[in-house]
Amino acid sequence: MRAARFHEYGGAESLVIEEVTDPHPGFGEIRVRVAAASVNPIDWKLRAGALRQFIPLELPAVPGRDAVGVVDAIGDGVQGVSIGERVFGLGGVTGATAELFLLSAWAHAPDTWNDEQAAGAGLAAVTAMRGLNALGSLAGRTLLVEGAAGGVGSAAVEIAVAQGATVIGTASERNHDFLTSLGARPTTYGPGLAQRLTPLVPHGVDLALDTAASGSLEDLVAITGDPTRVATVADHAGGQRLGTHVVNAENDSALLSVAAELGRRGHYTPRIEQAYPLERIADAHAHAERGRTRGKIVICI
């Protein structure tokens, strides 16, 4: 099969397209013929070697953790899915930007999503939902999402709105119309946030979700009045220091199924800033590494 790989840690230019051995599903896994895969911050951080002390890789490695495709092989112990069905989901921390990919968590992709949207849903939706779930019931509450225009943040906004929350989202001014389209009330991030929130939510903010790791956790704790009313999926060190909820993504088929059902109902549509062909994966990684992505970047295989 064709895949993108890097043979050593380095910049986006280290990515090459080459023929590699086909993977085969083990117990509890399925293999998909990939239509599209997403680019997440962890992908370029792994490629650059920024996480080598925590997540060492066996090189060469194929970047990518989530994808959408058609099932073409099923491992032992798997039920509820058949050859030929279209699914999206998560595998290991590498492997997705290839013609074949092994999933250990998946759900049937809703017809309301095209392949690019389904490719962008897996990691973003699971991360967002784990962060939101840590905060408890959202119905009737006011939620502040820090970094609301990114992949995880935009997913969190739509999912929280679907659960009955009033959502305030922070982003640069160029993304305020985007946040409004998701159902959030937009404001800018940075110093003075508490003062900017007053006219938007005179009765205050109940809960906050940090998806940006922008150094704002102390402000979020002050705004909500309690570190247990704040969750972070991005600033683990800060969250542990302050006593907020600290959340990691997990390969969770149940959460993927919830995301898919929200998609079928029209309550969650992954937003795609740009799609690149596999041959331009270096451009896609460079784009992601610059930051300020609106929604997701995906690779079409």
C-alpha cells in the first residue's frame, strides 16, 4: 500500500510517500481502506520529535491517528460491523495517512457527513466529549470554550449547544462569524476576558473548557470560581497544578457513536478548513503547525 512516512524526526519536508507493507487486523481491530485521514496537533508534534520522551516511535512511522474508510478486513472478536461498511474512528498514535489503516475504536459514519468531515470527527469529537463529560450536565448551564475555533473547540461548541448549554467561545476576531455559525456567542481571548464576558453573560459563567493551552487556566478558574468547574484537554501541567479536570483522549467507540448520532440529527458537523491530497501531506503538516486552524485539516487518500 501507499503511505506517508518519516524516517527521522524533523520538519514537514521529512515526509515522503512510499510503498509499505499492508497492516493486518489483530484481535478487536478492523482494517479500513482509507478515504481520508485528519491532521491533529499530535501528528506534527510526533513527527517533529517534540514528544519522543513520552511517546517514542519506531521509525519509519506513518503519521495520523484517525480516519474514515470502508471496512475491508475484520479481526477476531469483532462484532457489529461488516465488510464494505463505511466507518470512522481511531487507531494507534500513528498509521492513518495510508491506503489501509487499523481501527480499534469506530462507529458507522453518518450519511450527513462527507468523507472529509468524517475524517475530521474522530479524535476531535472524542476529546471534546471527554472534556465536556468531566464537567457534568450542561443543560441550562453557561459554558466558556477557550480556543473554540479549532478542531476540538468547534466540536465542543456544537456538542455542548446540542446538550442545552449556552456557549461562549473565544477566538480571534476573524473567526467570530464562524463561532456564531456553530451556535456560540464569540469573544476574543487574552487579558481582560472576564470584563468582556460581563455584557455577554451578566449572570456569569458556570463551566469552562480549555482546548487551547494558551496560559488562561488561572483566569478560567477565577471566572468560574472553582477549579472543579474547569476542564482542560490541552494544558495538563497547568490543570494538575490548579486542580482542574485534566482530560486525555481515548479510543472510545461509545463516544464515536454518540458523535455519529449527533451528526445524523444535524447537531454536529465537523468543519474542514482545507483538504490536501496525500502527495501534499508536507503542506498539510506545515499548515497545521502554523496554528490558528479553523476546524480541521484533512488528507484525502
